[in-house]
Amino acid sequence: MTQGERQDFKWRPNDNSSTTLARYDQEAEHWYRAFKNAERKNKPSSFKSDLAVIGLMFSLVFSLLTLVALSVIQFIKWLRSE
């Protein structure tokens, strides 16, 4: 394809005006985000990160159970002191 044939494309302006360059920048950002999102969606999670999440969940449950147990003990002590 020669330069003259390229200039015949009406659907894709090839001047260097600020409007055209801004549109190209916008399109480039769109495609960059699209490829990054597709890459992120198809990326398999690692076993290490899965174990970290499971460990955090166990830690949260254990902490909440400890908080409830200590609250019950404090409530019983308060009832006995009256």
C-alpha cells in the first residue's frame, strides 16, 4: 500500500491536528485498558496467594470467636459482682 492509498482512507484521518491526535490517544488508552483487563481476567491465581487468603480468613474467624468469648466472660463476671 502506497502513501497515496493510505491518504484515501476517510474513516481514519491521518493529519496531525490536535483533534486527531487526541482521538488517537483516547483510542490507544481504550485498547491498552482492554488488553490489560483481558490479561488480568485470564491470569491464573497462584497457590501462594490462595493460601494467604485462606489464612487471613481463619485469622479473622479466630479473632472474632476470641472477642465473643472474652465478651461473654466479662459479662458473666459483671453479673457475679452485683
